[in-house]
Amino acid sequence: MAHVPASERRPQLIEAAVRLMAREGIAAGSTRAIAAELGVAQATVHYTFGSKRDLYRAVVETLTSEYIDQVAVSALPEGGGFDEQVRTLAHALWARVRAEPGRSTLLTEFTVLALRDPELRDIMRAHERTIERTAADILTGLAAEADQELATPALDIAIHFLTALDGLIQRYLLFQPAPDAEAGSRDGTGRSAENKTGTGTDETADGTAEDARRALDVLVETTLGLCRGPRGEGR
């Protein structure tokens, strides 16, 4: 393989690591596997990332930037009011979760591991703070443009929304069919077969997506309620 400058090789390795871990999990992200994913020597990974901590930090920072960029490029409705703009941004975030479930699963894995790993905890705390501050800044900007006085501090609203969204994402991912079981969940017509739980609830992917959509709408409305305050006093 032709020589590639370090400035170009690093983002290539990060994307290879993200792609591999999103597909197979954090445990699969060895330096050997990442090197094989990109088709380079294992020594290249060691040279680029001095430690596993450095690699994890780069992966989490990339995932964080992707989510922030998703919000930044979301088309806001022209002339739309404050409420409509908030709804648009929330659904843009959710659309990314549905389009790239592996990346969302990877972030969830990192969060769980961080509860036991002090070094990883520092990385995930930085991720959370970055997302929260960004969301608060966006909310503040939208409110200013719409002449909407926030009845609750923007950072508090951001933490409320993002914490609840994390829980919604985890539930959505949990109820998705496993990749190796998805084929077996289809009937002879190619449609998803019903999977009844002991409570008689349909646990199909389509049903879970609809549950999640309704829950997201509820979350957005409660978030807007925090923006307005009692009886819409923030207006």
C-alpha cells in the first residue's frame, strides 16, 4: 500500500475502528482487527494511537461530532416557530439513530463500560458535557430568534431532553431483532412475523419503532413545556 501521511491515516483508522466496533462491539476492536479492517499493518495502529485510551477517546469524539453535525445540517422549516424548530431537530436526531443503530449501540456500550472504568469515565463525561452544552447553545439560539423567553435554564432543559432520549434509544435498540435472528423472524410472505410476549404485546421491529415515535413526541412536548413554563409563561 502506498504511503499515506499521518494526517490522512488517522481519520481513516478512526473510521475503521468505529465501523468495526459498531458492527461487532467494543471487545472486537483490537489493534489487529482494526488494522485488518483498513488493510494496513498492525504497527500502524500502534503508531497512530499510543494506547487503547487514546483510541477510545478518538472513537467517542468522532461519534460526538457526528451527532452535533447531524443537528447542524438539519433543515429547519423556514418561518417555522420555536416549537416546530425544536420538533424538527429532535426528529433529525432520531432519524440518525434509526439509520445508524450500530453507532448508537456503540455509544451505549461505552457508557456502560465507563461505569467500571475510571479512564473511560473521563472520556464519556467529556462526551456528555459537550453534547449538553451544544444542545443548550442551540436551544438558546432558537429561543432568541423566535423571541421566546425560556422559563427554565437552557442547560437544564438540554440535560432533561438528552437523558430521556438516551433511555428511549436504549429501549429502541433493546427491542430490535438481533441481526442473526432477523431472517428467522420473517414468514413465508417476507413480512415480519409476530412475536408475542407473555403480556400479549407484539415485539415486532415495526411496532417498536411506532412505540418509540410516540414516546419521542411525548418527550418533545414535555421539553417544550419546560421551555414555556406553567401556562406558557415563557411566551
